[in-house]
Amino acid sequence: MAGAVELTVDGVPATQDDLTHVALVNYGAYTSFRVERGGVRGLDLHLARLAAEAVELFGEPVGEARLRELMRAAVEGRDACWLRVSLFSQEIGPRTPDWSGRPRVMIAASPPPPPLADSVRLQVQTYGREAPHLKHVATFGLIRARRMARQAGFDDALFVNAEGQVSEGSLWNAGFISGDEIVWPQAPMLAGVAQALVHRGLGGAGLTGRIAPVHVDDLAEFDGAFICNSATPACAVASIGDQTFATSPAMIDRLRSAWASNPVQPI
């Protein structure tokens, strides 16, 4: 069926017991990415993320060789697809939090999603994700934030702390443009793979980048802003609250070129 999601756990079709656990216990972490011609841009970063998540949340890594084996099996016969690689353990739950060991691996394979948008209007929300350095499965706050933004007439939410310092968005990282320099916000947040790939490619696009605190009161000083994630290498920000941006389409093209300059790494 077109658009169907195929779920496997440790290389075999997911069972009802597997799905029951992940439906009822939101303890785990994941990474997700587009597969092109049997490879992934930034695969090294995704694998490093999974290794760190496994150790921190479960106590033991899955191992790169095993992860690659499971991913290759999931993409077999597909020219392009989207993979979500999740880590969980049926041994861990609200009453049984103490188990330590190698987590199980759930892989969801589906058709590649389209980019989030071509341009977005962002609502500023005071919010910070729990354990923001992890791409964990506790997504209630993110979905609620995005929903609230849309109900208020915006497209999405940009998170700030109580002092108005910018961190990240609901599904993405943000970057700010000052001439030929990209400023990435310095704050507790998820280090996005797409963000890292754009940053890696900035030099080839004639740009530079740095990390620095960004406050909502500083927004008028920037020439533009953009968001990025694995499905959306660069998308212009039209406004943040009442602050509008004339983000140049040519700059967005340069940012997408920076992302695309990273090679597809074979699984």
C-alpha cells in the first residue's frame, strides 16, 4: 500500500507485544532520516546519536555493526525512503525503571515526507524540552506547542527560556542570518543533524557560522532566519512574533547547497 509504514523490531516484523509496550510506555529515543540510493547524509552523526542515547538511557550501546545490519534490511528493495530508528526496552516501565542492558531496535520504514514548508511564521513560546540534548520519544510538549501556535494563527513555535533566550523549535533547529554569517543559538537544545550538515557545508557556500546566545530582543538585528531538520534542509522564516524578515531566497538556496554538499554515506 502506498504510504504504508513497515515496522520491524530487531530485524523481524513488530509483534503485538512490541507495539503494546511502545504505545503505553514513552521511554526511549530515536533518530530519523532520509535514505537516498542506499545511503544517508550525516549517517555518522545519526549513528553517534543512537550510541549516546543507548548508553545514557539503557546503559549499553546496540553497536554500529548491528544498527547498520538492521537498517540495511529495512531499506532492502527501496530506492528512497524515510527511516525512524528507535530504541526501547520492554524491561523498562513506570514500575520497573531499573533494568540496564542493550535496548531493542524498532525501525519504521516509510515513503520520504515532503519538506515542512517553504516559509513559516513562528510564535514565540516559553518552553524547554525535558533532557533537551536527547531526541527522546516524549513528544507531548512539542505537539502541543505546535498545535497552540497554529490555533493562534502561526505555523509553528519557537522556544525561548524565561529570559527570552532562543533555543529550538518543535521539530527543527533555527539559524539566524547576518550578512554572510550564520548564527546558531547557544542554549540547551537538541544538536540537530541537519543543522550540523548545513554548518559543515557553509564554507563551500561562501558563508561562515558561529554559535552565540540569541535573545528575542536581538531579532531585529538579523537579515533573516531559517529552520532546518532532516526533511527540510532550509526553510525561510517570514516572521517571529511581530518581527518580520525579508529572508532572501538566494540565501536559502545557498543553505540548501551547504547541506547538499555533504556526501551520501553508504549504510
